Amino acid sequence: MLTKELVAASTEPLILSLLTKGESYGYALIQKVKQLSEDKIGWTDGMLYPVLHRMECEGWIESRWGQAENGRKRKYYSIKKDGKKALKDQREQWIAVSVVFKRLWKEQYV
Amino acid sequence: MFNLEAAILEWRRQMLSAGIKTPVPLDELENHLRDDVEQRIRSGFSEQQAFDAAVRQVGCANGLKAEFQKIRATAGRNQMIQTIVILTALFGTVFGGAMMLPVLGRWHQAGILIWWPLVVGAVLVVVAGWGALYGIRRHRVAQGKNLISIGAIAAGAFYVVPLIQSFFVQKADLAGWIFCAVLAVVSVSFYGTCLHFNRRLSSPPAAPGANSS
């Protein structure tokens, strides 16, 4: 399992990355992250919503109420232009960190 | 016999009494809870087991309330601070400029009566400008962008108008004309920089209550 700090730092880019593939809703986002991380990233489900609301306040994502297949209303989120910009910045930062680790560990273990 | 609808109603009541405001967050959370319960039932859980597990996974009411309150408080505070910062910056720039511009017409004259408004005006413009830059960097909110855009236009217009006017006034003071041009460029560049920073800066990350340790 990832540490709390790392999970916290990766939340926004994860949400933004998932939303670049199309609009989605809270439950689906959580399931997708669980699936992609093979259960290594575990969010307390309810806590995702304050983050989504904050990102909406930031102007990175927008939401709309729609109807699910089962007839229930559901809140869908989609990424906005500013969100794409924010993702681009965050992506560069994560890649930079990843490159450093790759180089470091390559030197150390190969 | 377990009644799912009654249990959800009771969960909703507990959330409400803990301070999770309806309708948006609570409706959204309820939808999430129902999705999770359905998924767990499909995986072979009983209704009660599915409900209990889903409620645990959503998290406790007090924790959720604290997270939503943080967002509301932060957003409200940021908006207030940024509004104050921008208004102060605009006031400082305009008031400072207003002290400076009349002096420019008597640029060649000497004496404290001529120079003090120029100095005080310049200090006001610089302090207000840097205050705005600092405030915007520290308290970024999306809504501030429009205010900054208005600020950029207002500040630009404030200095550009006398500049244009100087074209039509005979015997316009050359030094004043140049000074206005420099102020216009600096002022618009400054607010443009603020706007640029405001767009580029990202907020510190917030955790969605990580389960992992």
C-alpha cells in the first residue's frame, strides 16, 4: 500500500488523468484507481468528494447531474481547459521525479 | 429483517445531524453508497453486509464534515483575501498614479511640494503591486482571474489615457510623455505577470483520506 502522503500528492493528477478519458463519476473514479493500482491506492471513498468539489472550485473540472443506467441521478465530472493545463504541469513534475529515481536506482542496482 | 431503504435513510439522517449539508454533497454521497451496496450485493454479500461495508468505506460523518468545511473555509478565505489584495493593489496603483501624474506636468520644477507626491505615489504603486503579486501567489483562486483581468485593463487604461492625451496637447512635456509610456508598459506587464502566475500556480495537494498507511 502507498503511504498517505504519496496518495495525497497523487490524487489530483490521478483524477485529472482519468477525466481526460471522458466524463466520469465518483464511484467509477475510485474503482478505476483501485483496478489500475491493483488495490495499492486505497481512498476512503467519501473523502474523494471534497477533493472533487475543491477541484471544481479551482476551475479544473466541471460537473453536471445526469441519469445513470439504473435511472438514479448521478453527478458526472469532466475536465476543463484549466484542468488540462494543471495536469500538464503536474505530469511534468511526476515525470521529473520518476526520471531521477530511475537514474538513481539504475546506477545502484544494475 | 434488514431494510436497506430504512438503513440508508438512517445513514442520511446521521450525516445531516453531523452537518453534511444537503442537497449536493449528501445526494452525491448517497448515490455513491447505493452504487457500492449494489456492487457488493452482486459480489455475493447480503444486503446488510453490503450496506455495513459500504458505510465503512464512505467514512464517518464527522471526518467528511471536516473535509467539506475545510474546502468551504479555504475557498471563502482565499476569495476574501484575494479580493482585498486586488482592491488594495488597484487603489494603490490608481491613487499612487493619481499623485504622480499631475507632477509630471511640472516635471522641470524643483522643491519638496513637487517631489513628495511623486515619491509617495511611486512607493504606493510599488508596494501595492508587490502586495498583489504576493497575495495572488499565496491565495490562488480561480475567480480571481476575472478581477485581475479587469485590474490589468484598468491600470493600463489609467496610464495609457494621459499618454494618448499628450498627443493632442500642445507643448506636452516630453519627460512626462516618456514617463507615462514607461508606467503604462510596466503597469500592464505587472498585471500580466500576476495573471500569468495566477494561471500557472497549482494548489497544494489534499488527500482524499487515504486508507493506506
